[in-house]
Amino acid sequence: MERVGFMKIISLIVLAFLMMCAAMGEGATFDFEDGMNPGFAQSGSCVIAVNQHTEGNYSLSIGKRSQNDWDAADLSPAKAGIALGDTVKISFKAYQSSGKTGTIALAYAGGSYGILASAAFPSGKWVDVEGIFDYSEEQNLRFKVDDALANEEYRLDDIRITVLHAEENDKKQALDYQSDFSAGTDGWYARSAGTASISAQDGALTITGREATWNSPGRDFPLIAGTTYQVGVYVRQDAVDKADFMISAAHFRGGTESYENIVKATARKGEWTYLGATYVPGLYDNYVLYVETSNNGTIPFSMRDFFVNCNEVTYPMDLSSLKELYAPYFVVGTAVTQSEALNKERMDFYASQFGIVTAGNELKPDFVFDVGASRRAAKTDETAVVIKLDAAKPMLTYCYNHGIPVHGHTLLWHQQTPETFFLLGYSTSKGYASREIMLGRMENYIKLVMEETEKLYPGLIVSWDVVNEAINDNNGGLRDGLWRQTVGDDYILKAFEFARKYAREGVILCYNDYSTPYQPKLNGILKLLTDLTAQGNIDCYGFQSHYQLGSPSIKQVDDAMTSIANLGLKLRVSEMDITIDTYTPEMLEKQAKRYAELFDLYMRHADDILAVQLWGVTDDLSWLSGQYPLLFDRLAQPKPAFEALIAQIAQ
Ligand code: XIL
């Protein structure tokens, strides 16, 4: 009896200990400083060993490798403290000195061999690899390099693996903050390099002594990447007729601070004015929310009832599926931004409805072009380009691991491309680069983006927008952007020539534009497409399709589709959304009817249409969120437009 009692107590203690560990977030850290291998196993025919890379600094070396990419280091999930179904955060450092550039990745060591995190792996410097992934296959973890580093040795160090437990996530996700400032400044502080200060009185927080627009009340919040938050506040100023206010976020990652403006509103003198919006944070180490002005830099102001909370979004996984129902006609897809891609549940919902995905922003030049690294490279070669794919990786990795094809958007565009791309030395002081240099940069950029994405995610990207929005709305001529100014009128033909040269066999190359059905733009587009078709490198035209309720007419869209298809090109509806002015039952019905009519038209053109892709899923995260243009509301529930599309095809 006594013994049983004793055992019970022991098991209760063990259980309590396990529960404590679970709540704390398990995982493992390996810095190799004791010179011992903590359990990494050699895969393939290499030799792994813990030794010093500089005096007194130990790391894990993976050497004597053959040409096989599976000559790598494996780690069992048990040693890393990971169990099936865990959400895991990983970071590690890697080094190689082969003189070549390759890719370093964490992947499953079996099953799908899916990639969980990866990074470009240049020679001669320690690189940081970081990612959040769902451990969904009962496989070891493999730290590997790609074929570009065949036979080469590499090193690993400072491997940190943290399991983000559901309980921890729940705790943070349940964030429900609101302050009436009755208990003082409540953790808020003045963001200022000088004289600004805050004080709380009468249920409001007031900031004075501001010297710049960013001088603001700010507060740290434990936000979780990919979670959907509602943020709101009332602001008031008594200094000027009108002032624009913003709720913004500041976040750090890898020591670099960056900012986002979440919502903006104008406050008239003496009026408490509300500003609020949905915010889905991207992946950062920490987050500060703050309230600033975007003009009238230094006026004092007050705020009250700041809140941030997390809606319980229950994704409707049991709906009829658009992608399944329309599969006989075309693939239905959507655009996804990074913060959405970081939320696995949200992505699982998207994957249930959509069969092709595009990055809403993260494959555009302003995300991909690495200004600093390119500037350094340009010192020896003006045409050198360095790229980074970090922002797109959460989406690309999800799609790769779930077998969802991706459409690439976009290689060349006059917007979201830093002006530095066109400058000599990528530097503001030296003027624009010559045609020859710009052609070299264009070729290098297209080559790198296509080859890097292909290397990291073989076969994933099935089509690309090579050039976006090159035709002038008013006269149908070429838009006078910096590509045209630096290269000349043939820049589009050149881009398609390079894209064809570096695209994987079978990848579909598109020209993409908006306001297609309207003249004189349509004629301009047709002329450009005729030239591109004669050159033989274009496959497809992308109709962006950002439409309103009343315009364009179905006939206009129909005619434009027919005339473009008659050139022998395939069609994509690439960025569809339909705006409404107010969120009323009548408007939602009109929107539903309009979606159904357009899809009906697309079905009639199904022989030519490859994909119909929405520009987002839920209204709150749309680029036109104030006009509710999508199929799902902010709680991810289907709107009448979704129901109409299902009803139409299910008949
Ligand atoms: C939009 C994104 O959705 C926004 O988040 C961004 O701020 C601006 O660009 N035509 C295009 C898309 O080709 O790339 C644009 O996307 C919408 C219009």
C-alpha cells in the first residue's frame, strides 16, 4: 500500500514537472561549446564532428562529403524536444568557405523531404537561418545544403529550437487589452529622442513636447505573427484645424527596426476621432504599437480607450470548395501576404478553397532586391544584383509542403521597385545607369529570381508576371517609367527574352495589366501583345480585374477576352476583386450577382482561361479593405458573393 502511495506521489511530481515544461515551451539549444556531439547523426557518407572553427569556438562540421545533398547532419525530434503536431521556432547559424554560393536548409529527413526553413548560403560568412514550422511528419530533421555545394564542408552552430506550445499561443492569442488610463500610463511610454513626455489624466493619455511626427505614446505588446488582431483608439487634438493620425507598429528582427502604418484617420480640432483596423503582424522578435501624427509634426494630442484584441476566428473548413467545383473550368486561386502565410490555420482554410497562390507583395522587386548587398557587389560589377527571398518564404514553403502551385508576381514593374535599382552604383549621388548596365541588371535579376526560387522550391512556380502595368491608361502608349527611360522602348521584349531564357521548361510567361476592357488602353495592350507574340516568348495575358459594381460591363470584358485570346494567348484573371461602397445587405447582394456574372463569363471562356485568382480572401486584409471587395468577411465567414459562386456551379 505504502509503496503504491509513494509511486503515486512520484508520478504526480513527474507529471507536474512535465506540465511545467510544457507550459514553459520546450526545445533545445546546441552551441557545441563543451566539444561534445549532443546527438547529431551523420546522413549519407560524410563525417560529422564537433571541433573548433576558431580558437576556443566549437561548432559542428559536416565534412568529407560526396556530391550528394543528403550528406548532411540529422537530428531526431526527441533530441530537439519536438513532438508530432508541435509548432516549432528554429534558428541556427551556418558557415562554409568553398568560394561558392549555395543554399542551407532544414528539411524532413524522409517522407516528403519538405523544407522547413532555408536561406542563401554564401561563402566566408556565418549566415542566420530562421523559421517557424509545423512539425507534421514523423521524420528526423536534416540540416543540409544543396547541389551547388556538392562535396563541400559546412558548419552549424547556435542551434535553437523552441516549441511554441498551444497553451502559450492561446495565452498570447487571447490578448484582450483596453485601457482607460485610470491606473496611470499603464505601460505606455513616450517614443522620443528628446523632450516628449506623456501623462495620464481624466481617462486619457496626453503627449506634449513632441519634436517629430514619430514622437508618440508607445507600448510593447506580445503579438504573435500571423494572428488576426483588432486595434483601435480615440484621438483628439486642439492645436490645428485638422491633423492626420496613425496607429503604427514598430518591430525588431535580427537587430533591425522596421515600421508599419496600420490605419490612418483625420481628426478635426477638438473632436474625439476614432481610428481602428485589423492588423496581422509578420514575423518579428518584438512589437510596439504607437499612435503618431503623419503631418502637423509637433502638436500635442491625447488618446483614450486604446484597445488591441484577438478575434476568435473559426475558419469554416466544411464549406463547398471553389477550387473543387470550378476545377473542370479553371483553377481558382488567391493572393496571400506574408503575415497570412505565417498562420497555419488560416492557410489550411485558404488551401481548402484555392488551388493556386500568389504573393500579394513579397515577390515584387522592393521585397526581393537586396539594396545593401547589391551596392557592395556593384563596386566590382555594375550589373551585379543580389536578391533575398525571405519575405516570400513562409508562403512558398507552405505551398511547397502542401503541393499548391504558385504564380510569381512580378519581375518588372514601375511600382514597388526601389529607384536605387536604376542608379549607378545603386547610389543616389551618381545618376541613372546606362542602357547596357540596365540590360545586364535586368538579365541578372530575372535569372536570379527564377533560378533561386527554382532551386529552393523545385517545380513550385508554374507561371510568372514578367512585366506588370506597362501601358498608359490615357493614350495606350508605353508608360514612361524608369525601365523605359533607362533601357528604351524594347525593355518589355528584352524582359520576356530573358525570362524565357531562364524559366524552367513549361513555365508560363505573362504580361499583366489593369483596366484592360477600356479604350484606348485595350488597343495599346493589344499592340504590345501582338509584338510580344511575334517575338514568341509570351504565353499568357493577366487581366487584373479590380472591378466596381457598375463597370466594366460584362460585354466589355467579354470582348477584351475574345480579342486577346484571338492573338493565340492564354488568359489569367489575376487579381480579381469587386468593390462596394457600404456594407449593407443590398450592396452585398449586388456584389454577389456581379461575381456570379463574371464567373459565368469566365466559364464561357474556360478554354482560354488558365486561372481565376482573387486578390485576397478576407475583406479586412484586402488592399481595398474599406470597400469590402472579397468573398469572405473579416471573421473569415462566407459573404453572399461566395454563396452565389457556389450556387451557380452547384446547379
Ligand atoms: C497591391 C498590394 O495588394 C498592396 O498590399 C500594396 O500596398 C500595393 O500593391 N496591381 C498589382 C498588385 O499588380 O501588385 C497590387 O497589389 C494591386 C494592383
